[in-house]
Amino acid sequence: MNAAIEFLPPKRQRAITRSDFVHFALLMLLACGGCGEPTPQAPPVKLDLSSLTSQAESGDPKAQSALGRAYMEGSGTSRNYQKAAEWLGRAADQTNVESMVHLAMLHQVGQGVPQSDAKALHWFQRAYDLSNAVAAYSLGSIYANGRGVPQNSTTAARYYQTAADWGDPEAQYNMAQRYELGRGVQTNLLEALVCYELAAKGGVPDAKAPATRLRDVCSPKERAAADSKIDAALLRLRRLKSQ
């Protein structure tokens, strides 16, 4: 990963983080229609396409979203990005937040629709306004890399922080790096430790070593403060999930 960063122009090097690579990889997988070496697949989803299509045509946004995802992923049917975009668009117009996110991704890579950074930004913003963590993370990546907008590390950090507050482990890892390095935020090693540990608890393996490293250099008082912040964050996230 570090080698890949080194091949980028200096301005881009400073903006790229591990979380941006995750987002970029997902978009590139979508762009090439899942190209590359075969990987083990889960058993095919049994999908009653006829029934789902009937529900979608009747105007059910959840069915429209499910049908759009099925065509986008080739789940239970052949992959068809144009049909995916059509059904996701219908659901998004009815304020289905997941469809907004997936439609934004299709616009970002130009699958099934003309490539448009502006429309991707529009739909990510719409989903963000409905408190979607993936959209918040995606907006952070857009501003971190200056994709269709002026590059702005401070704005990127604001969106990543929101995604982290909404429980996105990759965003928590991203913010940990930003607090440690002072990228878009003031350097704050206590906040970095909190974010690293939250990311590690959320399943980001790369967060474990820096969390241990920072904890080892903290004073007992600082470790206690970090633990208090982590407990409060976990409690808040449990409350969010229960709503």
C-alpha cells in the first residue's frame, strides 16, 4: 500500500489514507464489473425476480432498491447496470437512502449511467442528510482526493468524523490517523488512541498495533480518559443502533 502511495504526485500522497484505498477499491471493483481473479462466492441468493419486479413496478421503494441491488451485483439474475441504475433511481426519488448511496457509486464510476462527479456528490449528500454513515465516509473521500470538488482536508475530516461518530470503523481508523498526524484536524494523540481502539473493536485489524503503541506511551491518567471516551462512544453507538 505504501508503495502505491509513493507513485502518486506529492499533493495526492498527502491526501490518500488506508480508508480512501478501501473506498477506491470498491469503486474500481464496480467499474470493472467484478473483474479479476475468481474469489470464493457465497451460495447464490434465491430471488423471485418476477415477484420482486412486480412489487417494484407497483411503486414499493424497498422492492425497487432490492431489485436495483440485484441487477448491480448480479444476485439472482444477470448483472445489468442500466437496469440497476433505473431501479435505484426510482427508489432514491422516494427517499430510499441505501439506493441513494448505490446510485451515487454508479455515477462515480459511470456504470449504467454517464459518469458524473456532480451527480455522485448530489446523491451522497442526500444520503448524508439522512444520517447515512457510508455517504458521510464517501463525502470524506471525495473531499480528501478533490474528486469534482476542490481538495479540502478540513472538510474531508469533518465528514470522516461524522461517519466515525455514526459507527463506521474505517472512518474511525481514518480519523485516528488524522488526529495522530494533524491532517485536517489539530494533532491530538488521545483522540487518535480512542479512534484506533474503536476501529479495532469494529474489526479493522490494522488499528490494533497503533492503538497498542499509543496506549503504551500514555500516562495512567490519559489511558483512563481514553477508556472513558471509548465506553461513552460504544454506549452512544449502541443507542443509535437500537433506534
